[in-house]
Amino acid sequence: MPEDTLNLPLPLHLSMALNVPPDRSDPASADPAPRQLWAALAGHIDGAGMGDRAALARLDPDALRPQAIGALSRVLLKAGLSPEHWQPQAWPRWALIAHGMALAGHDGQRPLGEQLDRARVSESRVHRLLIARGDAFRQLLPGLLRLLASQGVAPNWHELGELVLLEARTDQPARARAESLRLDIARHYHAHQARRMTGR
């Protein structure tokens, strides 16, 4: 994929929160604050009709079909986003986020790394996810989300959603924020794992 397709403009609220220079021409700049955004999107997916929720759970983020685009557009708009103004390259990442929320839900109360250990995700699987970029990252994530769902552990999309949006960007501020997210995930995963194994 050419580099310029990875450097997509972010909504102003995400640009500010992630310390990434914003594109002030972006019509999505009036979106809610990040924590409100992830909770709002998860809430609208959870409350969607049976047909829309099933479409989101089944969709392939890299091969969106009309029914999936319709379901995705409805929950994105209800969450305060403006997908009608997005570049085509933005859709697969937001589709992956909505797909993951439909599969596994959202829990913003615990760090993502801790949640991965609570679900007994193996150390090697966590490391593969954290070193993966681009297509490899997007291919690994749905399987991990299904594992979390099978263990009854909802992931923290405050962290995971940002990582999905930033992980393949090539501009330095976004790369730095994505790396900070990866380090936080690894730190909380290993800390919780160590406490669990020592009974502390």
C-alpha cells in the first residue's frame, strides 16, 4: 500500500488527543471526545437491531458489502462521526473497530494488557500482535477478538481503537503515539501476568 494512503487525516478530537497535527479541513472535527466516542460507538452497536448487529459481527473489514456498509454507517453516524466525508481508505479501519465491538464488546475500566492476560491470551500471541503492522495486524486482530469474546472478556477500545487507527501511519507523531500504546499494552499484560502467577 502506498505510504500516502496511510497518512489519512484524523478528526480534530483524535488529532488533539493523540498529539497528531490535525487536518482542520476535516468535516469530522466536531466529533465527541475520544473516551466518549468509543463508549458511544460501543453503546450504539450493542443497541443496534438484530440485523445490523449480525451484519457487523460477520463483516469482512477489507471487503465491505452493501449491507455491512449500511449497518456500519448507521452506528457511526449515531456515535457522532461523519463517514460520508471520509476517504475510502478510512473505512476498513473503522469497520474493523465496529466488527470487534460487535464480537467482543467494550470495557473501558481496565487496561487492555490486563484484559489480554485475564483472557489467558498467550505471551507469543500478544507479542505477534504488537509487532505486526498493516495487513498483518488487521489479519491477527479478529481472531484475538473472538478469543476474548469466548473468554467473556471485553477489550478496552480506548486503547485498541486508537491503535487500529494509528498502527500503520507513517508520520512521526502518530508513530510515536502508536508505539506508546504498544508499550502500555505490553507493560500491563506482563505486570498482571506476573501478579497472577505469584498470587499477588
